[in-house]
Amino acid sequence: MREKTGSAGDLARLLPDMTAWRRHLHMHPELSFREVRTSAWIAERLREFGCDEVRTGVGGTGVVAVIRGSRPGPAIALRADIDALPIQDEKDVPYRSTVPGVMHACGHDAHTAALLGVAAHYAAKRNGMAGERRLIFQPAEEMTPGGAVGMIEGGALDGVSAIYGVHLWTPLPVGTVASAPGPVMATEDEFELEFRGRGGHGGMPHETVDAIAAGAAFVQGVQTIVSRSVDPLEPAVVSIGMFHAGSAPNIIAEVCRLSGTVRTFDMNVRERVRERLQASAEAVCRQFGAEYSLDWRHGYPPVVNDEREAERFFAVARGLFGEEAVRRIRPFMTSEDFAYYLQRVPGCFMFVGAGNAECGAAWPHHHPRFDIDERAMLQAARLLVAMAEHRAEEAASA
């Protein structure tokens, strides 16, 4: 496999621009479904590059750019997410977020900057390029129901033969890349559960129905769902993240509210966990004489890489970065709405190492001091271009 002629050097020359773009976005983050200024700024850059089409307002605040080559070939989509998180930026850097309580704490600013670099590269190299490159700048990856569905409904994948995306990943050291065939990220479902009892005096509990006791029994019992109701060879996680009840030490709480998340890879396991969780709530209510209400929100499906496209990743990445830099990643119990694209067309979601303690890129994703080694953007851009070119060359030779 070879990269498109000149692409490595061309993209390397764009790294200072990518860095400047990333830092601008980092300083001016916007939350999911609110990326109005962000998408306008992206569209302005794309028009400056001379893309053949730039559509805004796709799926709400998404942007889709099209660059057509001079030779016939497939339409290949490349995607970046553009939204930030409700986290206060605690880094001491010149490009620290200027928006109180909002920051890019997961690398989406760098994903966007890398894809802008890819757009600038292709806009300058369309002569001789085969087919079409569809550049998708997607809002709201961080908040269900996510932005991918709206982008698809807005035509972002119409006529597309394959799609590729990257996630800059600080648990991996800069200079490495990783992916795997099949499931690589989990489903993400959330639930809110309310137990209702009968409040009263803390010294006369026999006259009450203690909602805290019901909630506590549920939390204890639900831990056995994974160990006793799920095949031990099937990964699953049930986590209770919030538990709220009571107003004073001498009052039996009438209401207990809790919420949590469920992560799985298999859709049957996903449904099995939901059924068992609801059955556990019913059993607790029978035991304590309480009532309950359950609000279950289906989140993203699992990210499942196409087998052939994952093979393409390993071939392309080894050719680009060398055997020692390429890893087969274990599946994560985190989630990503790139899953929806992969349900429609073949593709591969890839991880690009961005961790480096020497430059402060050692904090986990979603941490107030999160940062990346910005050199990872060049690797991400090179990988996206090389994947697209390999796919186009394969189509041309078929």
C-alpha cells in the first residue's frame, strides 16, 4: 500500500494550521446541539479551501463538504465530531477555554482540525483524485440521541461506499494507532428509577414505607444481574451513578431517585439486562410495599467495524507507521454514535495515540485538565487520507 503521491509531505505542512485551528476551537467550545458558531466557523474554512459543496444545518448544526476528483470512483466519507462537554477547563495553557463551564475534554476539537487538514489537502489535490470525498462534521456526539442520526437523515451518507473515523486517544502513546474487527465500543443505555414509599417519623419506622431501604436493596441486588443473568463470556456493565433521597436525619424518606448506565456489546444481552433490571425493581417493591417508575433511554448501539475494513486498517497503518506502531485494541465499554454510520455502510473506527506526559497529555478523557499531543492530528489526517485512497484504488482495480 502506498499513500497518495505527496500526501505525507502536504499534510505535514498543514500541521501548524491544524494546531492553530484546534486551539481556536479549544478556546471557543460549544455544547451538544448548540454548535452554531463552531459550524459557521468550520463552513467558512471549507469555503476558503474551495470545496465543491458546503452544506450547513445538516442534522441541526452539522456541516457536510464535498470534494470531487477528476476521475470516476467511489464516494468515501470521513467524519469528525465537533461538540464539547460541560466541564470547567483547569489547564494553564494559552489556549484554555474562554467559555466558563465548557471545554473540549475529549479531543473533538482536534478531530475537527485534522479533518479540516484533510479537506485542505484534497481541495488542493482533486486533480487526479478518483471519486468523491464526503467530509462530515457532526454535532452532538456527547449527548444522546446524538448527532449521527440527524446527519444520516440529512443525506450525509447518500451514495457513500465506505466511511472512516478516528478518535484521538490519550491512553495510547502518541505515535501508535489501533483498531480491531467487529465490536470495538459498547452500547450506552441510561435509566432513571424512582421508588415511592410512605414517609414518616424516624422513630416510628413501622408506620412508614422506607424508600431509601427499597433503593438500597435495589442497588445491592442489581449487582448480581451481570454475574447471574448474563453469559459470563458476554461483556456487560451495570453502574449506578446517582442516588438521591431524604431531607433530614429523623425523617423516613418517601421518595428515592437513582440513575445509572448499562453497557453491552450484544443486542440480546442488552435486552436481557433491561428485563432483569425491571424485574429487580418489581421484586424490591413487593418486598417493601413500595411503588416504582422506570424511565429507560436507549442510547447508541455498539460500534462494530466491518471485517474487511478493519483488515484494510491494519494493512494501511503498517505501511504508514510501521509494524511496531500498530495495535489490535481491546473493546471499550465506552460508546460512540459513529455506530449508526457503520450500520448503514462498511467502515472502520480507528484510535490514534495522543498521550504524552511530557506535554501534559496524560489526563483521562472528560477530565478538567485533558489535553493531547497535537502531533497526533497529523497521524490522524494521514490515516484518514490513506484509508480513503486505499479504498479508491481497490475500487478502481476491481
